[in-house]
Amino acid sequence: MSEETIPDKPGEMSLRVAEINKASAGRGLCSAGIHVARRLNIKAGEIVEIVGKKSTACIFFPNSEDEGKQIIRID
């Protein structure tokens, strides 16, 4: 059975969620590769909305650790 891929709308991107590092946990932060920031035209410190089964907002910070990966780290 194949999974249908839904194209991303402008200003949206499908990412897998991962846990943020312990030093950043509990602070309302999220991070993803710099390529994500460029694609979504967001800068460090901006508030972003993450929508999935639940919705949440967090303060975005790019990180080089996840460059090229399709993940966003949240706490």
C-alpha cells in the first residue's frame, strides 16, 4: 500500500517531529535545519505554528545539526 504525498502549500512544510535537546526543553522553543528556515522564510526568534494531531506554537531557532533532514525538534 503506497502513501499518498500531499504537496506543501506556500508557507507550509511537512516535517517529522523529534524531541529537542534537554538544555532547550521547557522553554517553548523549536529548531530545524537552516534549509527549513529559508524555505518557510522565517528567522531566529520568530513564533511559528506547528499543526498535526494537535497544534502548538513555539519560538523558532535554526540549527546546523538537522541541516538537510526533514525534522523539527520541539519540547
